Amino acid sequence: MELIDFLNEHDRFAAVNGIQLTEIREGYARAEMTVTHDHLNGGRVCQGGALFTLADLAFAALTNSGPSLAFGVQSNITFSRSAVEGDHLCAEAEATIDHHKLPFCEVRISNQRGELIAVFTGLAYRKSGEKLLNS
């Protein structure tokens, strides 16, 4: 099973929130979602936790596409504009520092018009001798 299929099937929280990985390659991962009524907060815009989950799935895919199992140990998100119902969002993760133990990544979330919605940064820890998906 490919990593993209494994994560799309087994990351239940992302799946029930309508988030799906669409690409994983060396140094890059992309996840997408369309903002629905269920993603809205009291202000009638996309809830920050939904945006964080979108970015976090791309981050997980990127850091686990390497040689060993990785877990996020620190992350930060900065919101630059609101996403509204009907927006199609794309989270693109890129490795900023692909350290063998502590990879650092940036995930940029944009809408269908290419407008920047949020920037997520994350630091992961790679465990020795374990892999998320055994080939």
C-alpha cells in the first residue's frame, strides 16, 4: 500500500472532516478540502481547528515519507485571511530543513483563487528503526 492511500484510509480525524491527501513526493505533500457548513465557527467562517488539521495532515505526510516514523513535536499556525463556505483549500507542505532526526516544514494553505489563508510551521521527531508504512 502506498503512503498516500494508507494515510487517507487510516487518518480517521482528517477523513471525517473531508480532508484528503492528493500528492506526496520527495520534499513535498499536498492535502485538500472544501469548506462546508460543518467547518464553520460562530463567526460563519472556517474554524481554525479545521485549517490546522488540513495543514497537519500535509505535514504528517511529508515527514513520514522519509526513512522513519515521525511525530510532530511543535507546530504553529498564523491565519492571514478567512476561508468561507464553498472555498476549496489546498495545503502544500515543503521541507525547509530535512534533518534526519528533526525535520522542519512549512505548510501554506491557499484557496481556489490562490489567496493565502494561513501558514503553518512544524517540527517533527523521527524515531530510529521504525517506519509508518512498511513496504
